[in-house]
Amino acid sequence: MITFMLRNFWELDMGHSQAEKAQSRERILQQAAAQIRETGLESVSVVKLMRSVNLTHGGFYGHFGSRSELLAHALERALGDGEAAASAARDSATPTAYSTMVRSYLSRAHRDSRKTGCAIAALASDVARADELSRGVMEEHVEHFVSKVAAAMKEQCEERALLAVSAMVGGLLLSRVMTDPKRSDEMLRSLRHELERFNETRATDR
């Protein structure tokens, strides 16, 4: 009887410990993802991060094998959050039309939503200098984006979708660089027009 009670207590205690560990890991990931979106990958310090979520530095290695592993998981979270926000803004059950996709991506609202918009555009320059683990994480999301754009285009051509995605991400990034709001708006407007026109032409016409 005593053995059964002790075993039951131990199982309950282990379950509680595992739940606490999962909660701690979630807090670390949420904070790291938010920091990455705001100030970039290289801004993440393990010591400061753990302190910000009221955990010890030594406890970090109970959740992640290295800082590199943390950054890859946090980047995955940041990219996923950006995609979830985009899906929430539309009817996810209905395929998005290409023109709607272009207008939404190259809009003032998206340009001004650096912390909540597409994390590919927000973090691409950072990730380009990161290790292979983090680059691989973003690569998967870039390929997914290309596939979505290709499916929405008239010819459903991956090569044309690659061009469109490159123009959208690069254009959004450059529009955020511009100090003159009117020039930034002009850049977005020009890209929207050209990308919509691009979809109306056949590959053989260009």
C-alpha cells in the first residue's frame, strides 16, 4: 500500500515537473521570438533572456542545447506568428487571390507593422548572416511563400512566383528604409502595379 502511494506521488510530481518545464520553455520561446522581431537575432543574450523570464542562466540548458538551437526555434516561432497574423486578417478557408496578396503585402499598413508583419522581410538580412540551422528554418518558410504565390498566379509557374516573392520581400524591405514617406509610398505603389501587370502577361510575352 505504501509502495503504491509513493509511486503515485512520484508520478504526480514528475507530471507536475514536466508541465512546469514546458511552461518555462514556452516563456523563453515567446520572449526570444518577440525580441528577435524587434531587434534581430544577434540581440539575443542568453543571460539577459533568462533573467527577463525570471529563470536562471544554468536552467537554460535544460531546455536548449545551445544558443544556436534557441535562435532556430525562436525564429520558427516568429515566422509562424507572422503567418498566423496574415491568416487571421483574411478568410483562411478561401484561397487568397494573387492581386489581394500583392496589395496586402505591399501596403502601408504592412510596411508600418514591422513587429507583427511578415518576419521574412523583417529578418532576412539577419538570417542571411546566421548559421545554417537558422537559414534552414527561414528557407522552409520562403519556399512555402513561393508555393502559395505560385498557386495564386494565373500560370502557376514557380519561376514567376520566385520573381514575384523576391520583388515583394525586397520591395517591402526597401520601403522601410526610405526616410521620405511619399517616396516610400511611391515605391510600394509602383511595385503593386508592376506585379499585378506581371501576372496578366504570359511568360512567352516577356
